[in-house]
Amino acid sequence: MKRLCLLLTCSLLAIGFAFCQTATILLDSTNGLIAAGSYGQAEKILNRIAFFGNSEQKAEADYQCGQIQFLRENFYEADHFFRKAYEKTDNPSLREVTALSIVQTLIGQENYNMALEQIRTYENSGQSFCGQPDFYSGLCYYMMEEFDTAAILFAKIIGNDSLGISLLNTEILRAKKSVKKCKPQLASIFSVFVPGMGQFAFGQKGDAIISLMVNAIWGGLLYSTATVYTVFDAIVSIGPWAFRYY
């Protein structure tokens, strides 16, 4: 009986060792499948590794599952897998790329403040973000329309490259000009009194002109209908078209 138990234990250990060796090979193959766009096939293999592999292989499998979801633009799912991988692994290089991936998913979700907070947290814990913390911080500030802060961070990356600095300043100036100058609440008030004025305040001149013309036509139809028939008839006949437009 003891021999049987010992034999069974040795067999299980041998099978486990063999699978761990195979899992390493399979993880390399799934990288190729992901690069080729065969996400479904890669997921089937990764699910098996996530169940049978050791802790580091499971972390790598979670990371690759996160990559698949990120490429599909399922950023919330990707964030879930990346965080699982980050918590499981003790491999410094995997922790670094996983931390970077978590920030990328937050940017993909347009959660820029959370991304900046995550960058600061990881930097305090010693993560280097593959040497790109200034780039991702600058990108967050740029998307939040805080262009001066973004310019400072991007300039740190460019260094003394005069052409790069010139292009950066041109882009920041262009971005500043394209920012909406008017608050949405104020634009709504403008539109109540003068149709198209709110769009004009946002810099949407073409849309403002169209809106003004359409409302002028409706006003003319409303007036002519009210004079020929009644105000009630004018509202009933023209009102639904205005309601559908807005």
C-alpha cells in the first residue's frame, strides 16, 4: 500500500513537472497567436495554463489575457486581468510591464486622474514604467487639456532637440486654440435666446450657421401658418419637426 501511494505521488509530481515545462512552451506559442490575431485559440490555451500552471505561469497567462482584451478594446476586462497578474507575480520585469499596461487601460477608459494616481503609486513602489512615466503623465495631462503641464513633461523626454521642441510648441499652441472656450451651461443659455449662438461660442461655426438657418425657416413657417390659420395650428404642425431636430 505504501509503495502504491509512493508510486502515485511520484507519478503526479512527474506529470506536474512535465506540464510546467509544457506550459512554458505554450506561453511562448500564445504570444505568436496573439500577434497573429488568433485571440480565441490563444485564450483556450491560456485558460488551461491559468488552471494547471504554477504561480508565475498563471500570472503570465493573466497578463496575456489582459493583452487580448486590450487589443479588443475591452479596457475594463483588460484592467481586471492585468491587476490579477500584477498581484500574483514576483518577477520584476513582468510587474513593470503589467504596471504600464494598467495605466494604458485607464487611459483607454479616459480615466486620466486615476491613471496619474496609479503612475505616482507605482513610481513610489520603485516601478520605472519601462522608462516612460513622463510620457504617460504628459499624455494624461494633454487629454485633460492641461497643455502647459503636458508640455513640460514632454520637453523632459525631448531634451535639447531643437526641432522636437519646436514641433512640441506648435502642437501645444494648436491644441490650445482648438479647446472649447465656452462652458456648456453658458452655451445652453446662449442657444435659448439665439439659436446657433451656443455652437458659435464653441467654435462650431458651420453648425451654428446651419442651426440659425433652420430655425429661421421654422420661424417663417410658424409665422405664416399662424397668420393664415391659428397659432394652435402653427404649433401643432411645425412643433413636432422642431422637437425631432433638437
